[in-house]
Amino acid sequence: MTHEEIKRHRVESVLKEIIPEALGTLDDARINALLVTDVVCSKGRSDAKVYLEPSFLSIQEQNEALRQLRKVAGYIQNHCKQSEGWFRAPKLTFEFDTQLEKVSRIEELFKKIETKKETEE
């Protein structure tokens, strides 16, 4: 692992801790309750994608939350910058993480295959 990759991973882990704190300071209850599942920084650490847990929100609520998050992204970046003493913080973009849904679907398919295999034998 190169020195640059280590720095990037360090920034990602710090952002994973700080962003939920920043979300907690906001007045919007929909945004306060969001869970950060992962943060992935670009190679130069100038941009970061923040992945959020979508499990308890409908599609409409997810779209509304993303719209609100785009509005407060500057505030969250400022919060991260100030709390860590950074000169600049990465530009944040927010997405809902669909990995958990995909994993659960794959597991269900494996279970179906297993039960089908057992019934054929």
C-alpha cells in the first residue's frame, strides 16, 4: 500500500466518523436519522462519495433526503474542515447504498438453489 493510499484511507475513516456528527447537528429529522455505511474518496482526496443506509426510507423519501443533503453539503464540508483542522475538505456527494439489498437477493437465490437441489435428491 502506497503512502498516498494510506492517506486516502485515513481521510475516509475520519469522514465516516465526522459526517454522522454533522448530520446530527441539523434540524431536519429525516437527515438526522441517516446512517453512513461507507465513504470513498477520489484518488486526490478532492471528492468523496458518502454512502447512506436506505432501509427505512421509501424511494420518494430517499429522493427528498438527497435533495436536502445537496443543499447542506457545504455545511457538512465546513463542519468536517473545522473539526479536523483541515485546510480544505473533500467535495461531498451523497448516494444510497444498495449493496445490502443486492447481497440479500443473492443469498435468497442461493437458498432457493439449495432447497431445489435437496428436493431433487
